Amino acid sequence: MHGKWVLITGATSGIGRACAEIFAKNGANLILTGRRSDRLESAQNILIEKYNIKVKTYTFDIRDFNEAVKMANDLQSAEITPDILINNAGLASGKDKIYEGLISDWEKMIDTNIKGLLYVTRAILPMMVEQNEGHVINIGSTAGHMVYPEGNVYNASKYAVKALNEAINLDLVGTNIRCCSIDPGACETEFSEVRYHGDKNKASKVYEGYQPLKPTDIADAVLYVCSAPAHVNITNMIIYPTAQRSAYVWDKK
């Protein structure tokens, strides 16, 4: 990984921040995006000082295609082509029956989880194709493999990520670019707090009675996939905590 450039969306917390840490530790340079400039600046300063690497940051919402293009243009001007793209930014918003769901929640999930992933991929992937080298990592979810009650639109958005991951792989046949979807089960991040619109009490109950995954567990998997030999393309990895075996089967104390 030494000297490679790794672009991570949603790098201000959770899995994205953990990925930034582990790739920096392994000598990679970073391109970090997020909506919270203070957290991006803090991560940039910490990682540069800690690992003596290069870090570029871009503060924008991936729902804005024009901003994704601006980032890509800026990278091209600096003669930087990402070696690895980690499409991490995503969210769940609300947990309601479909006939009670908020349209604003639906739009936020569809625009971030599907369109945002597409926007960044469309802006960056041509650069990888031109150099005929690279790796795309899409952070999906087990929600893209099994629908659960009141998951509806979030499930649909993650099923879309699964389909897009397969489609990207097909479209990259004949290139040296690899693509993998890493799909976590219950992972303790800000995910549930965002889903429950800031209700920390509800969010904390999601992770009670068992040991959930940690962001570092997923970051370890991302590094493993990206470190595989060039002839090895791991296209999908599903990761559950040991206490969880499906959306319905848990061992909670």
C-alpha cells in the first residue's frame, strides 16, 4: 500500500474513519471526503502527524454530482489518480412501515446510498480505466441480501448497491480493475443514531446484549481485499458478528 492513493467517502466517522486509519498505517496516501469540515481537518492533521503520509480533503455531500466532478478535476490537475476507491458514505434514515414512511427519509437514502455512490464512481472510475489499474470497494450491507421488517427503502437501496457492484465488475472485464462489495451485519457506528434521527437511547438498544462488529473489523476486511494478489478479485464479502447469523437470528443475552 505504500505510496498508493486511497479515496474514502464518508471518512469523518465509523467505517470510513477506520479505513483511513488502517490504510495510513500501511503507508497509503489518502483522499478523504465528508460533510463535516472540522472532522476532516482533524483527521487530516492527526493522520499526517502520526504516519507521515499525504492527505487531501474535500468537504461536500456525495449527493451533489457537480462537487464529485470538481474533486475529480482537482485530482487530475494534481496528477493524482486514486488507486483505491472506497464508496463508504451511506446511511439509513427512519425505520417505519412503508405506508408510514417519510418521503424525506426515502429521498435521503436513495440519493446517498445509490446516486451518491454512482456519482463518485462515475467521476473517479474513468481515471482508473485510463491507467488500467485500481480497486473499487463498495460498502454495502447484509440488508442488501435479506429484507427485514421496516427496512423497506433502506433494504432496496442496499440491494441496489449489490446489483451495481455486480454490474461494475461486468463492465470492467478486460481491465485490471477489481471491484468488491463488503457487506456488514450489525456494526456499532453512528448508523443507528442517524437512522433514529438522533435518538441516542433507541440507537444504543440496537447493540445491547451481544458484541456487534466494530468499524475496525470492516477496515481490516477492506485492507485484506485490497491486498490480495492482482490476479485475485474478491467480489463480495458478507461479515456478521458471531452473535448474529441473519437479519432474524441472533444470540442476545
